Amino acid sequence: MAVQVSIILLSLMAKCTGLNITEANHVALVDGWWNPTVEDQAVDRAHRIGQTKPVRVVRFIAERSIEVSILKLQVITVNWQVFSLHLCI
């Protein structure tokens, strides 16, 4: 029995092109970005109106790589955003 598998590979920068990928049920993040909202927006392309399947998101991070540094920057960025929000309230 043959199984048909379709794969589309996109950069995180495709988040701003207006693509809606409602047939996707797996998202793999392999090129991290310092701003976590960029990754969130890219993942959201699979969570659009018309999506009927659950979507699984996996982030790949290699030890002792630039991705580890990017993950640390994301934590700092999120903490700063929360801190700034508290200052505005």
C-alpha cells in the first residue's frame, strides 16, 4: 500500500507573504529567530480558518549552536515584553 506524503519547506521569512497552510499538520522550526513573535507568526500560518486537523509544532535546537544563543535571546525578549507591559499598566 503506497502512502502519499507532501512536504513544503519554507523559511521563517515566509510568514509575511500571506500564506495560509491549512493542510499542514506538522510544523518543524529549524531556523530560530531572536524575536519569538516571528516564529509564532510563522506557526500561525498552519492554524488558520479551514484547518481541520490538530497541528504539531516541533522546534529543533542543536547543542552548542547558534540556536541555543537565539533561544536565550527569545527568553530575554519575552521577559522584557512582559516587564514593559507591567510598566504601561
